[in-house]
Amino acid sequence: MDAGKDPFDVDLVFRLLRETVARLPKAAMFELRDRGHGSPFEQLVAALISARTRDEVSLPVSERLFAVANTPAAMAGLEEARLVGLLNGATFPEPKARDILALSRRIAEAGSVPDTLEGLMALRGVGPKIAALTLGIGFGRPAISVDIHVHRIVNRWGYVAAPTPERTMQALEAVLPERYWIEINERLVPFGKAICTGERPRCEGCLLIRQCRQVGVLPTRPAAGGPGAAPSPRRRSPRPPAMR
Ligand code: SF4
């Protein structure tokens, strides 16, 4: 075993994660659910809006849109230009508006939101992360949504060793107990934004330090010309891969 480290105990890790993120803002999709926008269709549309958009933006944009239309039929009835206007602030409003209109028409015709990963990913603009969020939060079905935070953190823990979010999702499906499949995204998004950040993870004081192998995290470097040290460890790996 690594010196100074304990065996990885996933139940303990999730208890510590809950404690750590209790006072942090929730991940946008879970916050929307708690504000009454937890239907599969709303989760699907909000997840699409949130792609490459900060939570602080996607949350109010989603709520503004749902105040106007929150069903497939109502959404499909919007003019594209109006929908683009309602998406103002999110990234790529024009292509997202086209995707939302296309999937809304298809769902309205079918009568329901697909309830499988494959069915969801057959919809225009929907990738594995969006499909897993919809399945997990909207339908309450076990599904692991791996975004950049989940991918980065579970690899730093040494819990998996995978080069891409897609491979990380497959690796997690093999080792992570199913009871944590939805929760892992809920906990690691705020944890990754505030504690285990991409550039300078705040390992000092991190409650997970004895469980985490800190894979790829360089030790603190003394400040040039003085006895002091940089405030936190540095990240070794390059920027995480883009994903939708
Ligand atoms: S010890 Fe450091 S690398 Fe590990 S989870 Fe905590 S902040 Fe992240």
C-alpha cells in the first residue's frame, strides 16, 4: 500500500464527499430537479443546454426556457428564432436550438422520451453524458454521467485508469457499486469545481487525502528564492479532453 494512504473504501469516500460538498452550490441538473424541473424531457433539454456552458449560466437559461415551454409539444411549437433568443447566454444557441427542436418533434411524435441510453443517444445532439444525466435524474435509472470533473477526479483517486471520459464511464461501470451511479456526478461536479480543481487541486485539507492516490498531481514546489511553498499541488496532465 502507498505510504500514508488507506485502502480505497468507496462508502467512506462518498460519506466524505457528501460532507465536503454540503455547503457548495449543487450541480445544475440536480439543482433543476430540486426546483421542480426533474422530468425526463426537462432534464434532457437542460443537459443539452449545459453542454460547454457553466452551471451559473445554464441554470437561469433553462428556467427561462421552461417558463415558456417545458413539454415536447410546447417546445416543438416554438419558432426557431424565439428559441435561439431564449437560449441567449448559453454557448452555441443556434445549433442547440436546432437540436432541441428536432428532438422535441421526434419525442412529441413518439409520445415519450426514450428510456434507454441507446434510444436517447439516437436523438440529435445527445451524447453519452447527456443521455446518462437524463436516464439517471429524469428516470431514476442507474447511469453514470462522466463529465470532465468525474473523469479527472476518479483517475486522480487511482480508482480507475482511463484516458477518456468514455473509457472512464466503462471502467466505473465495472467497479463502482450501482447505488452510486447517479450520485457520483452530483457529488463530483461541485467537488471538482471547488476542491479537486483542474489546475490546482486543494489537497491540503481535502478530506479524501488518505483514500486518494493523487495520480498525476505533482507535489507542492517551493517558491523560487524563498523557503515558502506554492499554495497547492500542480496538475501534471494537459487539459482534459473536450466532450459533449
Ligand atoms: S487529495 Fe487532492 S487530488 Fe485527491 S481528491 Fe483531494 S484534492 Fe483531489
